[in-house]
Amino acid sequence: MRTLNLRNVPDDVVRRLEKLAALQGTSVNSLAARELSNASRRADNPQLPAALPDLQVDIAGLVDDLADQRGMR
């Protein structure tokens, strides 16, 4: 296996990775390697996004509704 060093990872990302790793009882390195492995599989399936159905979701409306709901907290 090769070694990959990541630079300029935002502090909030590192904190969330540490939290996820702790919840799963694993190291940040193991968690990051697994997540990168899963994400890299998209390269093997370039046609996958084109095969997904268009659900005709109104993105602007969805964002507006979400903002409204967050304002109600």
C-alpha cells in the first residue's frame, strides 16, 4: 500500500473525522482510508450519475423551505 499525506485539511473537518472515528472505535487514519476508498469507486462508474432518474426536484424551493424551517428553531 502507498502512503497519502493530506495538507490543509480544515480544523472542523478533522474534528468531525475524529468524532466519527471515536464513535466507530477506529482511528482517523482507518476511517479516512475507508471513506476515500468508497469515494474513489465513483471513478469506476462514470455513467452512474447519468443513469439516475431525474426526480424533478425544485432545488430553489427546497433551499427556501429549509431556510424557513431553520428560522423556526
